[in-house]
Amino acid sequence: MTVQDIRAFNRFYTNLIGALDYGRHLYAPYTLTESRVLYELAHSSRTDAADLRTELSLDAGYLSRILNKFEQDGLIERAPSEKDPRRRRVSLTPRGREAADLLDERARESVGSLLGSVAPGDRPRLTEAMRTIQVILGPDGREGITLRAPRPGDLGWIVQRNAALYAAEYGWNSDYEGLVARIVADFAEDHDPHLERVWIAEDGSGRPVGCVMCVRDEAPATARLRLLLVEPEARGLGVGDRLVQAVVDFARGVGYRDLVLWTNDVLTAARRVYQRHGFVLVAEKPHRSFGRDLNGQDWRLDLRGTGE
């Protein structure tokens, strides 16, 4: 990607947003910036003038003039902040709430009209593309990713996302979904929480973007890493590395001597993650599975080493 690519997209998107306000009725009688202030007052819990200025990246004088206008029009009330009397708390009046609701309704109708021109089959791709931009360029980035234990519904999500992603990216059939479903069902029905665990990676909005599992293997003192997955929009943020490291640390901490996994050579990104964490390829064999001719690989990590 080049600077020109970003500038070209910016021009396209700016023109698109302008088209949404064809006839200039969307924000009337307010400017775009005034509408942003109204929206923030209606939807944010941070209503101090200083917080508004920071959230919207506005000049202090410019924001003050907007708030003065709103106060004159009966849209807002200002009072000393309960937390800090030196700051001014800003809140919408009933009239201001009506104005914000009207602008919000117009915006929904306008975006709905735009979305109506997008084919239903293209909408999931559009959504994922927008999320990808937010994740990569947003302020959260890597710091917005957290690992947690699964909640009700997450195990079903693991099955669904594995099936959907591997079908879309590698053409694997429903046999793979059946395999994942059995692995997840076995874990849900009978697992030792002291020796087996699942991790869900979620982004700053609380949406799952990855997963991995550590279960007991048939070999003595051996754990098996299973079902590593990272959503496309979260790739490149180190999510896979964090998930694998969580498994390695857990397996080593509870006393396993070896950590093994089975994968296929077409999963090049995952194999690079395994290699970075010290896994060594110990065997590979061609096979026919999931509707494709594949080359299966067994990898192993000796947990009795230094962990470097």
C-alpha cells in the first residue's frame, strides 16, 4: 500500500459521505461539526466540555462558540461538574434530545438507503472490510486485544467460524466442521480445568477475533494445541502469537513435558507462528480430507527447555 492509495480512498469516501447528504438536509439546521457535538452529548457518558474537546479534537474556542449557540437555542444546560467544580458539565435539554434524535433518524435513513444499493451477499464482506480498517488504524490496535475464558455461546462460535473461514479460504467441506464440532463437544462434555483450557481473543469492542485450545494428548505428560484461529481483520496484530504463547505458558505451568499439534502445510501463516515459538516439524504425510488433497504435519515443542 502507498500514500497515494490511502489518499485515493480518502477522496472516494469523502465523496461518498457527501452523497449521503445530497441536498444538504441531513444536518440542517446545523453544521456537520455541530451535529457531531450533539451526537456525542446524546451518546457519551463523558459530558464535560474538556472531554468533548478531546473526544472530537476541537479547538477550545470553536467548541465554546458551538456550546454558546446551543445554550441560546435551548438545546443544552451547563453546570459545574460533580467530579471537579472547575470543569463544566454539559447535558442536553428535552429540546436538545429531540434535535439529536431527529439527526440520528435522518442518518439511519440515509445510511439505510446506501446499504440498500449493496447486494446482500456483499454486505458481510463490506462489514469485515470496515472492521479491518478500524482494527488496524484505530487507537486500540494491539492494545485493544484481550484473551479470556470462553463464555456461553463461545464454543459454538469456534465451530461456526472455523467452518466458515476454512470453507471460504481453503475450500474445505463440511467434514472439517464435523471434526471441529466433535473436538469442541468432547471438551465441553469432559475436560479437566486444571489441565485443559480454551482461550478467546476479543477486540476492544468485545467481539471475538480468535481462539485456541489446549487439551490432554494420549501420550504421557503431553498436551495438544488445537483449533488456533484468527479472524482476517485481526491478522497482523500479533493475536496468533499471543494465543500460542498462552497455550505454551499454561502447558509448561501445569507440568506437561511436551506440546504437540497437527496442521496442514497450506496453513502457512499458522506454521510461521508455531516456528516462532520453537515448535519443530517431526513428521508429515499426504492425506485426503475435507474434500481436498492435503499434506498433514505433526509439530512438537519440548516444554522442558528454557522457553526462549
